[in-house]
Amino acid sequence: MIRVELSKMVRSRRTWVTILLIDALPSLVAVLLSLTAIGPRPGTGPAFLSAVLTDGTLFPLAALAIVLPLLLPIAVALTAGEAVAGEAQQGTLRYLLVRPVGRLSFLVAKMVAVMAFVVITIVVVAVTAYVLGVLLLGNGEVTAGSAVVPGGTSVSGTTLSTPELVGRTALALAYAILCMAGVAAIALFLSTVADSPLGAALGTMAVLIASTLLFTLDAADVVRDVLPTRYWLAFVDLFRDPVLWRDVVRGVLLQLAYVVVFFGAAWANFATKDVTD
């Protein structure tokens, strides 16, 4: 079942069109930065965007900060929201479940396919951003005496070696993938509840928008640390010297909790759902 769902995802034209559309925005930003050499002031705009004019190797992180708050969650909400509700709307859900496939296995396969979409999207964005960053903005070589040392610069202003930069970037990408797993779990649950994939996707986006708005309100301080979007940009702390792990660890635990709770709720609802379509 997992192989079937992965094959459907990879062969879908919509998958690749969506990935290209997500990738287009950071690519456009890279071109504009190279043409104008005008970036946001430090502390403003997406994370790392103020630093990429002098260090293009950081552009994958800036690209991640550009797509993570809005474009990527929308794509994940649409993809996961269609997982069950889409099959029901097309009238194929009953026939899928007639096969010797348990409902839990069905949900697991759908979740794996959504996460595969997330991984492919983030890898494409990161690779494209790295290539454009190095070609258009420079490779971030650091001069040490008379030698030129390849590497990058941390948020704290210290020098990162190439292995350190690669390792921390990989952690940041993995963290972003986990954050989207929380979104996927919420959308998958709503997909077992809603009558249409659009309803499930809009419900997920409503949750994320509400989370973003509540985060800015002092009156919502009591729930701030459990909002789904609370720690999405905590990957920036991986590039401090030393690394600040507190928010990263909290973000990991929070997203794991969302995955467990909402995937469990999706299974509980779907396991007792009367499928007639």
C-alpha cells in the first residue's frame, strides 16, 4: 500500500507543479538579490536573508525561512487534506478498503506519501537555493590570514567550517520536515472528518492562521507554547555559537505530540467511520 501511494504521488503532475511553484519564490528572491545587491536590514525579513549577500551558502536556510511560514504549509494541507476525503469524493475509498488492507495501514500509507512529498519539496528548494546562492551571491569563503577557507558565518558572527555548515543545514532541513509532519497529521485527521478535500485543507489552514494570530497576542500567553506554529523558525538557533537547543528540542517534542495526537485521532475516527461512498 505504501509503495502504491508513493508511486501515485511521484507520478502525479500536480506534485511536481506544486514543488516548482514553491521553489519559484526563493529562486526569484535570489535573482533579485543578485541584481540589486539590496537585502533587508539585519533583524528584518526572513531569517538569513540579510546575510546571503556576502555568503550565498546560507541561501538554502533563507529559502527555507521564505517557504516555511506559508507556501509549504498550504501545499501540505492540500495534499494531506485530500488523502481520505479526496478518495471518498471520487468514490474510490470503498473499493480501496474492500481490498485486504486495514484502515490503519491505509492511513499510514497516506501519511508516508505526504511526508515523501514534504521531503522532496524541501530537498528541491534547498538544492536549488544552494546552487543559485553560490552562483549568484558567492560561496562564503572566509579569509584566514593568507589562506582562503571555505565555510560560512553563524548567526553569532563566528566562522563555521564546511562540515559544520553542512551538518547544521541538514539538521535544519530535518527540523522543517518534522514541523510539516505536524501539519500533515492535522490535515489527515480533518480529511477523515470533512466531506471534501478542500474543507479539510481550509480547516487546517484555519488552525495554522489562528495559531499565528494567537502567537502575537499577550492575552494568549497561556497557550502560546503549545501552538502548532510556535517553534517553526527555531532552526535559526542551530546556527548560533554555541547552538541554542532549548527551542529546537521544545519544537521537536511539540511536533511529535501533534503527530501522535492527530494521527491517533484520525485512526480512531476512520476506524469507526461508515464508508458508503
